[in-house]
Amino acid sequence: MSKEYHVVYEGAEVEIVEKKSRFIATVKPIDSEEEALEFLQNIKKKYWNATHHCYAYVVGRDNEVMRCSDDGEPSGTAGKPMLDVLLKQNIHNTVVIVTRYFGGTLLGTGGLVRAYSKATTEGLASSTVILKQRATQLNVEADYNGIGKIQYVLGQLDIPIVRIDYTDTVNLTALVLTDLLEQVKSEITEATGGKSILKEDDDVDFAMIGKEPVIFPLEKNREE
């Protein structure tokens, strides 16, 4: 079970040209195989006169579903190289479609592998890729004397705070990576002399987008 994994947050479309053949790579985040296949049909309609629509997609935190297609190109020259790029970059829940307009010059098997790999790589490079991580929402209640110490502990470990409320006490919620949870609880308890109240809430998946943490619906492993 993967505790962290990369996904495409925002897709992109790029075009490369190899010996007058146009290769248009379109990248999209997906949550299911059905979404990937629906997107493929949309691309086929958009580029209805193209020569090939090769694709690769992965679905699931541990890539439970992996598919690719050469769509008429010589076997192993398009879909598999595209899938290899996704796997090498550890990107999940993503579909890449490379649409080809044949330019009249044969590229050979090696040339096709390089072209489809390059188109996929550049499509991903133009997309926004984020790192999703599994964390526990830790609620902390403390007095005003202890809040600075708590923030110091969290800051030292780069743990994001998603909410902080100031009333007669201070209440905050932090996203603590699973492997750090016991350490963080221990350090907060020690720093505040046992005067803080700690309560574990739900587990979530989150990613840092810019400097802000964004929480996503929990995606479970399909075998859990």
C-alpha cells in the first residue's frame, strides 16, 4: 500500500513534430478506467481525421489497473513506451493519449518509441503534478502559553496546519504523516508539559499546492 504517490492535478496538451509527423499528447487526471475510456472517445472525436490515437493509463494508488494501446502502430512502439513513462515517474490515476498525424516519412520502430515517449514526457512536464500523501488529522487544544511551542514542533517537521481557532483556548488541526504521528504527539506533550489535549481525527489524502495544503477524498487501496 503506497503512503504517497504522484498524480496529475491539472492536465495539459502539447505537440511535437518528428519528420513531419505531428504527435499531440493530451494528459488528464482520472479516477476510474471508465473515465479514461470516455476521454479517449472524446479525443477521437476531436481529432477525428488523425492516423492513430495511442494511449496509456494507470488507475489506483498501487496501479491496480494499467492499460495501453498501440492503436495500429507496430507492436510495442507506442502504448508500452507511454506506460513506461508513467510508471517511471511514479504517476497514478492519469491517462495520456498521443494522437498522431502521419507526415509521410516512416520513423522506424526506434523512432516511434522515442517519439511517443517524448510526447508523453513533455505532456506530463506541462501538466501540474502533485504528491499526494496519507495523513491523520490531529486536533490539538492548548492554552495560549503552549501554542507557540506547538507551532515550533510542527514547523520543525514541516507539518501543515489547516485550521487554527482562538477562543478561551487555542484549537488547531494539523495534517500529520502516519509515520510521524506518535513522534509528534510525544513532542507536543513534552513541549507543553502535558497540558495539551490531543485527539486523532480521520485519515485523509493531501497535497501541498503552492504553500497551501489541499485535502482530497480518501482513496483506499482496492484490496483493503
